[in-house]
Amino acid sequence: MVDVVAVSRSIFCDLIFTGLPGAPQPGQELYAQGFALCPGGMAANSGMALARLGLKTGIVARLGRYPLGDVLLSQLEVENLDLSHLEVTEDEPTAVSVAMSTPLDRCFITYPSPSFPYGRDPTIIDFDFLANVRHVLVSASDVTPDQLARMRQMGLGITLGVGWESTRHPDSVLELLPLVDLFVPNEIESCLITGASTPVDALVELSRHVAHPVIKLGRMGSMTVADGRPLEVPSIPVDPLDTTGAGDVFAAGLIYGYLRGWKMGDCLRLGNVCGALSATGVGGGCSAPGWDQIRKAAPDLDSSIGGLGDQR
């Protein structure tokens, strides 16, 4: 039995530059203080993070072999992931995303951009493989309503993420929400999808569509609805180096707690800690923490749960 499968159209090659004073202006050259090449995209980031938490994790995605696919594949192969449904394609280029981390935020240049236009050519999913899976993590832009409905009919738990491209089609996202258990947008995405002016208003609106709306608030933590009221859970203070993929790592911690039957506040707390710790390194999944780091960073959560990681 596989605990979680992360589904995505593409595995990206993230080329990450850190320590930049700002984004370069036209004609300007800036020198970065750090650089890393990592597997990226939700499936890679969350998949690596879930595996490091000890969950049996699979990836359903495509990876263009040339020019960088083999490098990414070698990194994924050491992460104790089920890669039996990762399709390495010979006729597609490696999807690449350049991330530039600055003191204020980060910005991206992506190729292909987007790799597949929203609503066209949905991800190919082997539902026979999913018959032995407990939970699926997928992005709204990578799945159709029919595919989600079939997952629900199979009794799978479902966490739905959302990317920037999906926010251009809010109605298409909203129609998916009754089919899922957890929905994990960030604060900007939540407002764009609902038309709300604040994350709290967006949370209230989302709670009308999905059982467990969870809004990521960056360094401030995250929020959900508990007992009919908004519940905000703080993160831990860290000195971030690169926040690329931190939201995907947050989702991994959230799902771990959810599958263990924790209270939602504790699920969000673990998600916050995982996301924050990943931001102290470079690349989301490549910097996802293990249990030793988590216990040290969040002894309060360790006490609340009664032994982090012991339930594996």
C-alpha cells in the first residue's frame, strides 16, 4: 500500500540563484551568492518531502529527458520514492524554471511557460496503480473533474493544490473543491479564486466548497477553519535563504498529520515547520527536513502529538 501519490504533468528542473540584491534590470548583470539545480514542481517537492517524513510515496508525472532529465532522475532515485509511474519521455525537452531569490521575494522564468495550457491534455493517470493508494496530492491545473470524481469513487483521500495559471480560471477550480478533502492555496491565490479582499474572507468562502480549506500565509504560518471559526497557526522564526517550493513542503507536513488523524491545528503546525525549515536551504524538496530537524525546531508539537515520527 502506497500512502501518498503526488500527481503532476511535469517534473521541472529548478535552477535557483540565491543571495541576489534584487531582480536584474534590462542590460544589467548581477552575481548570485549561491546556486543549486534541483528537481522542482509540486510532485517532486512534495514527493521528496513526504518520503523524508517516512510515508510510502509515489510520483505520477512526466520528465523530459534532454538536456537535464537524467540529472533530475538521479536525484529522485535516492529519495526512496516509487518512480514506477514517472514517465521519462524522449521526445520532450526538460521543463526548466529559473528562480531568483531576493531579499523581498523570488521571481521565476519558466520553460515551457506553462508546459501545458490549462484545461488541455490532462495528466495521464493509471487508476489501477491508484487502487493501492491511500491519498493523492494533485494540482488543479493537472486534473479534470472526471478524474477527481473517479478518485473519490475509489475512496481515495485528495489534497488539491493550485498554481498561478489556475487562478485565471477560478470557476474551474471551485467546481473541483467538493470532490477533495484538503485545499491548499496561498493567500494571493485564495483571494483571486474567491474574489475576496482578505485571506480571512477567502477562507470563509472556501469553507462553503471544501471540507478543509487551508490557506498558506508564508512566514506568518497558515490558517484553516476549526469548529466553524478561522484558526490561524503561527510558523517558526527562521532566516530564509530560498522559499522556492516551501509551499509544497508545507503540504507534505499537512498531509502527514491528516493521515495520522491529528487535529487540524497540529497538522498545520507540522506543515508550517516543514515549509519554514525547507526555506533555510535551497530548493523545496531538496531542503525538506527530516524528523530530527523537526523535533528540534518544534518541541511543542513533539509534546502535543506524543512523539513525532514514532507513528511511522
